[in-house]
Amino acid sequence: MMSSAWRRLLITTAMGASLALGACATGPVETAPDVQAAAVAQPNVILISIDGFRPDYLDRGLTPNLSRLAAEGAWGPMKPSFPTVTFPNHYTLVTGLHPDRHGIVGNNIRDAELGSFSLGNKAAVTDRRWWDDGEPIWVTAENAGIKTGTMFWPGSEAAVHGVRPSHWVPFDQSMPGNARVDTLMSWFDLPQDQRPRLGTLYFDLVDTMGHHHGPNSDQVHDAIRQTDASIGYLMAQLAARGLDSNTIVIVVSDHGMAETSPERVSYLDDTMNVSALSIVYSGPVAFINAVEGREGEAAAGLLKPHDKMECWRKAEVPARFALGTHRRVTDFVCLAAPNWLIGTRARAVTRPGGAHGYDNALADMQAVFIAHGPGVARNRRVDNLDSVDVQPLLGRLLGIEVPKGDGNPDDTLPVMQR
């Protein structure tokens, strides 16, 4: 139940985000009076994800726009869900559920009925059955009569629970950051009855460069600068439309990034016969099934002590990871030591770079959280945030009741002015 204080706060401060596919707006635009009036009557929330953005990236002198939003708003590190990879954590952010409950337990998944899921498998990504164990915030909002728009957010290409966002676009990694902002802004320019109040925006360049070159590379620093510039461009476009004063912008990431190298790999082949294993995914974390009839051999090889990794049966994964009960979790889950990788000789690691998926308590794996806008606290650091707390916060800002998740809604109260 929403408190009366929150209801009063929502009347004056709740905001929404929207995104869109349409003509690009490349410069300031003159906003029609009906757009300005509607914005006041129906404030907006913009949820932005910068994939792979570590909190300490804000300390590198590369982010004038993000740093300004933090200084004028509330910010802090945010604990991601385990495994600390892209699709599970993006779905956690919008459902309020750990992967063990919403079912997107990895970037690569196997399901006894549905088959295989991966980021590049279009048929799986657009199949609602993979996503229906959770309810993303755009489905909740649409069911409450609030139009939404999603820009590349994982899960938004499927009709989850039979509901699609009012506006969405298929993922196109080649689209530059400012063009993504232009798409978002084109939705703000739609007629009032088509205009979304809630939307999402996604930037992936920081993560991509982190994988290829490592989190301390010049390439990552360039990606941080480019993405920060796109955030600045977004704020300028909101201001040009008179929307900056009544829009809450929430910037998050899904996880961090850690340095890796070819010298730090635990090769499964070196300690056991990998023909007994069916490897769904490997890297900082590995999801492994036993080949039928070879369960004992697989268990003996994986569960014995290893120098730079630890493996568990799915039912014995440590409770703090909140993983191990969903039907899509594999027979065994293995976790590498920090900065190490798990692999096989058939796919040897040959160059340094970066990776994520490690223990979600590690500093390098932490995500970032920034909130900015009317009603948000100014220059307030907020600690103890968790990725499962974002969905109930979005519900509060939109003034809608959301399905109960795994987070504590009170954890985000310090984000707002009091």
C-alpha cells in the first residue's frame, strides 16, 4: 500500500520516460503548447542503462554530464543480481525479481521445453515464454493505462504476458548513441494520445569496449566520454522541449567489469574429461549439465577442490547468490576466482580483455545508480541499493501498484527529498 506521503510526493514529482522509433530530431525543437501542458499534467520517467558501467568510472574525470546529474541528484553503487551478466540483470531491474525467479538465468540458457536461448537467437528473444515468469514495469504500466516505450531493453521485443510496450524497436547495436536519443525524443513529439510516460534507453558501447580491451583501457575511456556526451545531448533535448524541469531521469548499469588475461584461465580439460559435460555457458561463471548417464563422472570432476574456481550442485549454490531453484538453472554452477575465467582448450583465451559474471559482492562487479529530477534529493549518496529495488521505485514514481518483488521498497526512500 502506498503511503499518503508518497502519494503527495507523486502528485508533484513523479516523472516518466519515453522512447521511440521515428524521424530523428537533430537539434532544439519548438515544443507545441499541448506538449508542454501534457508534460505538466502527466510527468515522465526515463530509465537509462549504461551496460557495464562501474561506479568508479564517475571518478575518472570523463563524465561531466553524469557527474552533474549525480551532484544535483541521488547516486550510489548498486549491487547486481547473480550471475552478474547482461540479460538477467536488465530483467531484474524492471521486474524486481532475482534471475532465479524471473527465469532469465543467463545470457545463454537451456530449457527442457523451449530449447536454447542466447542473445543472438532472435526466435528465442522474441518468444514471450522465456520472459513470462516475470512482469516487467512496462507491462504493469500498460495494464494501468500508461503508455510506454522501450529502446533496446532486454525483454521488450517479446509480448510478455501478451502485452507489448506502446512503442519499441528491435535491437540495433550499430545505432549511435545520439540517434538512440533522437528516437526517444521523437516519441516525446507524438500527439498526446500516443505519447508514452515511461520509457527505457540503452547504451552498450562501454560494455563492448570493456570486453575487448579491459576496464582501464583508452578505448573504454573513449566509450565513457561518448556515452556521457549522449546523456548530455538527452538533457539538452529535454530542455529544448521544456521537459527538463518535470522529468526524472534514472541512470543505472547492469553490472561492472573486471580485467582478464590468457594467463588466468581454469581449463576444465586439465582436471577432468569434458566429454561428460554439456556446457551451456562458461567464463567468470559456468553453467554446466551432466551428459546423460555420466552424472557421477561429471560430479566427481567438478565438485572436487579446484585452485581458481568452485563448483556446486544447483541446490547447493550459496544462499547469498539467490540462485539454484529455477528449472533453467543447470545441474552445476561454477564460479571463477576474481579476474579468472573458466573455459576449455577447444576455445582457448588468447588475449587480455574484460569480463563480468563474477561474485556480485565484488567491487568490480557493482553497478551504478543515479536519479535526477524534481523531488529527488540533491547531492545525496545512497548506499545499500540493490538491483531488485529499482522496479518498486519506478512504480512509486509512476503512481502504480507493481507486483511484489525481491527487493525492499523502503531501500530507495533516501533517493527522494525528505
